[in-house]
Amino acid sequence: MKFGDGVLMKMRFLLRPVIGTALLLSIPLVMTLVDRDKAPGSGWHWGPLDFAVMGALLLAAGTLYEFVSTRMRAPAHRAVLGLFIAGLVLAIWVELAVGGISQLVGWATA
């Protein structure tokens, strides 16, 4: 065993979440750059805080999936876990973007 093998394994554990987060955040980055001349309210206008929050959310979700899925043997269980985490990320994103979950709960309880 060489010195640094533990660090390499930890980095490998985070490699897919980091790459996935970067790829997913490149979409709003490109769209923000393309739509920067449009009026506010039309197009994509993400600020630095938007990227930071979504980056943290996506990285946490990817890391959680990597951590939990390595302990599951059945591919069906991994798929269910992935769908659950994706649904959770989507719900948080909708809530942060437009308050959609709060509006749905308010409508259902009214």
C-alpha cells in the first residue's frame, strides 16, 4: 500500500458527484450568458448565490447517492434510491425557485 492511497479513494468517491454537478451547472451557466441581454423576468438570470446553492444541493445529493448505493447490492434498490434522491432534489429546487411546494400545500389545506 502506498502513501496517499486513502486520499485517492476518497477523491474517487467524490469524482462522479463533482463531475455531475459541474456538468449540470454548466447548463444554467451557458443559458445565463446567452440571455444576459434580455430583460429581467425573461430568460435565465442566475446569480452567484443561485449557483452556490444549487451546486451544494447537487453535490450533496450525488455524494449521498454514492455513499448509500455502495452499500446496496441489488440494482433495483439503487434505482429506487436514485429516483428518491432525484425527486427530493427536484422538490427542493421547485421550492427554492417559486415556492411551488408551499403553494401546493396551501392549496390542499385551504
